[in-house]
Amino acid sequence: MATQLASRPEASGYEDFETHRPERRHNGGSRQNQDGNTDQLARFLGWFSIGLGIAEIVAPRQLAQLIGVENKPGVFRLMGLREIGSGVAILSQEQPAGAVWSRVAGDMLDLALLGSQLDSDNPERQKTLAATMSVLGVTAVDLYTASALSKQSSGGNGGSGRDDHWRSPRDIVRSGSGIKVKSAVTIGRPVTEVYGFWRNFENLPRFMSHLESVQVLDGQRSHWTAIGPAGVRIEWDAETVEDRSNELISWRSLPGGQVDTAGYVRFRPAPKDQGTEVLVEMRYDPPGGVVGASIAKLFGESGQEVVTRDLQAFKNVMETGEVVHSDSSIYPRPHPARPSEDSELEKARLMNTEGSVR
């Protein structure tokens, strides 16, 4: 059975989707290179923002002398905080288009400030003019990067829309806006068992750390409840877009919820009968948007880290019947080196996966 699945084109997964379309594959390499260059440019702008912000806060007088404007420490420090905030947002997001656009808005403010100092009464007018030209150059880079990132996050088509049933799950994820994450794990259990456990959505809170409950409403719809930062409860409804037995499950959230999300999980036999390869790719727009995601990542809670950790927990559940906790996952602060008490661990046991959807 595993050999038959592996030999089928569909079982090769969406990683190999473009290999069956040569015309798309030809353009894929240049597109990936362009996206990589844009991401590197965004990271540079993030560090540039942080460095400039620190200079504006620490040395406002020297900076005022350098660009030939009146020394206003309070104004410079506010500008510095803005720059640092933009830089942190750019560096802490998987999709930083919004944060780079915030830099563009900041550039407009900087140009307005410099423009007010370009009158003939300014003895340092030449310095101010040079600074203005420099800011114009940076603004051009910011505009280019923000535009490229926006196209990249929207898949180049200006948005995902809601007519997703005819599109591949990977296209649904990559064509929408929001934070995008991708992770994979190999589980030493048969595909039928791994798929069946996941397909019973009420099993998911057993290994997804922030998920409180999933209530199956009917064959396609389910209600999800998660615990967000500071213990805030977050709820949304989701629908199953595609369900291919022992191969793939894709989903998207329905309008009206507190989270906008879409994604898929793919199952396929691992090479040499080593079990099942599980790949998850998803996007989400969390409560608080850019600010909420940035703060969460600074505290070690990026979407990528959460999904990777949850997949490892899924592997533990399937292979051992319980989630294996490390000390650091139980105690967020420094703690004595001692064995964990049973009361501090909630052991997740495998549920019967037969009749997974009800």
C-alpha cells in the first residue's frame, strides 16, 4: 500500500506540484531569488531602523548638528522610538510588508521636518539639503521593498479571495496576507493512523499547546478555541476546504472569527518504511496584527516556533502515547534542577481514531 501511494503523482505532495508544470518551474527559480533578495533588503532596513533609532535617542544633539537642524531632543527621541519600533517589527515578522510600509510613513514625517528647515535663514542649509537627499534615497528603497513584499505576500494577484475550492492548498496559503509558517516532521507510525488521529480534530488540543478545544459542528465546519497572550481566549470557526483520505487536509477560517487563517497538512509515506512524513504550511493574521505578532515573537512565541514545537509534540503522542515535556517547557523562569512531579505534567494519551469525524 505504501509503495502504491509513493508511486502516485498526487502523493508527491505540493512540494513537487510545480515539477508537473514546466512553464511555472522555469519562472520559479528567478521568483525565489527575487523574494530572497527582498527579504534580505527588509532585514537590512530593520537593523538600519534600530541603529538610527538608537542614535536619535542617545545622541540627539550631535545628530542635529550633523544634518543642520535645530536641536530638539524630545522630537528626536520620539523619532528614535518610532524607528526602533519599525525595526523590531520588520525583524520579528515572517511577512514584514506592513512594518516596512510604516517606515515609508516615517520617511514622510522626516522629509516634512527637514523641509521646514530648508529656508534661507538656516545657516546650515547645505547640510540639511544633503540630509534631505539622503532621506529621499532611503524612502525610495523603503517604497521598493514594501511594494515587493506586498506582492510577495499576496502571491502577485492582489489577494486570495474566497473562491478557493479550485486552487491548490499551497496557493491558498501563499496568496493571502498575514504571517506564514511551514514545518515538517517524520513520525514512526503508518500513514492511516497518523492521518486518522489528526482528522479527528478534537484530538488536536492534545498536542497543540495554545489550543483549548475544537468542536466539530458538521462534516466541514468546526469551532476552535485557543488561549492567546495573557490568557486571552480567542475563538473562530473553520471549514475544511479539501480532505483526501491519508493524503491531505486543508482548511480556512470563516468570516466573523477573531483569527484569519488558512493552511494544510500533508501526509505521505516516509522513505524506507520509516513511517509518515507530515508537512504543515499555514498563514494567520493574529489578534493585534503586526504589534501583537511582534511582541509575541520577542518573548519566544513566534508562529514558526509554536508550529515546530507542536509537530514534535504530535510525534511524541503518536509514537509514545504522551507529550514529552522538557524542564524549560514546564518552568518559564529559572528553577531548581529536580524531576518534575506528576501533577505538573498532563499526559496526553492516544484516542481511538476510528470514526474520526462525527
